[in-house]
Amino acid sequence: MISFRQHAISLVAVFLALAVGVVLGSQTLAADMVSGLRSDRADLGDQVDTLTGRTARLTEQLDAADRFLAVSAGRILAGRLAERSVVVFTTPDADPADVEAVTHGIETAGAAVTGRIALTDAFLDASEGDRMRTALMNVIPAGAQLRTGAVDQGSMAGDLLGLTLLLDPGNAQPRSTPEELGLVLETLRGGGFLAYGDTPVRPAQLALVVTGEGAHAARNGQGSNAARFAGALRARGAGTVLAGRAGAAEQPGPIAVVRSDAPLAAAVTTVDNLDREIGRVTAVLGLPEQLEGGAGRYGTGDQATALTVAATPR
């Protein structure tokens, strides 16, 4: 008869055998897994190398295209805006290099830049809305009336600045006196909403709003206010282009807001690759397109429909 001690020894032997089997099996499985992982890592490494090479080639092609456009921009833009005038607005995140490039492009196209006005954070910040609306209501020229739908600060400011700073699209004549325009601008500058230099800002036919990557677009409605501002300018003038970088074409960036709103998208031309020469040239070409009643969504970002403005005979 098997004693309890013999039975216990048998059970221990069984469990020991199982344990040895598990260890040996796990070692084999681990070896297989390591081998598989090494193979996967090698495959992924090859894919990374392929994509890195492709990215490098595409970057080289883009850089070459930029160099070509930088040399050719003069021929492309020459005469496109002859005898026209443009006022340039900038948001706080606009890149100075982009602003300088498009300003130069406008002048190359034959237009006069009648002013460069910087919108401040307070101009776009919804928490400053009541204070800004009060300032705007106090400087409306006698006999002028803002549009009833302009209730947010971006729309109200765009409506008033469009009325006083943009020429009447019907007859290309000012709709405010120099004193009225000066009062509007000085009041907004004094309130910390605008900034501009000592050279007097003059009325213009067209407006170009330069923005950046949309880094602060979600902060207190800044992206939406910039978009509404551009739309209100367009409603008062002969044309408005809103141009920035790729981030501004992602919600809630100002370009994305314009493109997602059917009436705004049909009225305001947007460009989302201002960090590239083709975007800078396109921003300028968008202005004569606006004069002709057209509007486009250009660039490589969300909801863009073309890379640049279609060529038209001159």
C-alpha cells in the first residue's frame, strides 16, 4: 500500500516535471518571440528608411520649387494689382517673414500698401468683447450704421474698419473723412486693440489679413474672432484674403473657421501655406481674384481645394 509520504513525493515529482516543462517551453517561446520581434524591427527600420528618403526627396523638391518661385515671383505678379491699394492686417501670431514677403509681393504686383495694422490679443480675445464693443460704438461716424448681424467683436470691428478704411467697391471712393478714420484707429489703438506706425493709414480697396499657425486660436475665441473679422471686411470692401500657415487651417484656427462656414468660404479667399513661396505668391494672386468676384481655398491644409490660383490671361 502506498504511504502518504510516497504519495506526496509523487505529487512533488509531477509538479517539478510540469515546472521544468513550463520553463523549457517558455524559453523556446521567448526565443521565438525575440526572433520575431527582431524581424519586425528590421522590417520597420526598412520602412522608416524608405519614408525618410521619400520625405527628403519631397522636401528637396519643395525647396527647389520655392527657389524657382522666389526668382520668378516678379514675372508672375507684375501688373496683377496695378493701380490698386491694399491694407495689411496681422494677427499676434503672424510670422514677420510672412508679413514682409506678402507686403513685398503686393508692391511687386503694382499695388500701394496703404497701411500695416497689427491686431492685438485684446482685439481677438472674447473676454475683452464688452470693452471693445463699447469702444467701437463710441466712434461710429455720423450717419453710418453697422450691419445688424455684426454682434460679436470680430464682426463689429471688421464692419466698422471696413466701412471707414476700405473704399466703396462701387465707386472706389472713401466712405469716411480722414478725421473719422483717424478717430476710429486712434481709439482702438488707445484701448490696446490695434498697433501701427507713425505713418498715417490711408483707405484701400482690398484687405489682406495675415495670420500664423493658429496656436492660440482656441483661447477665448481668438480663431473665430479673426475669421469673423476677415468676413466682415469682405462684406464692406472689394476683396479680402486671409492667409496663414497649416495650423490655422485646423479647427479652431481662423482659416478652418472660414472654410467651415459656407457664406464665409464663398466670400473670403484663404491660403494655408504662407511659409512657402507658393503660398506667398498665392496670397497676392488671391486679391485680383477677389476683385473679379471669385474666392478660393488654397494650399495643402484641411478643406483646401487647389494649390494655387488658376492661371488667367492678362
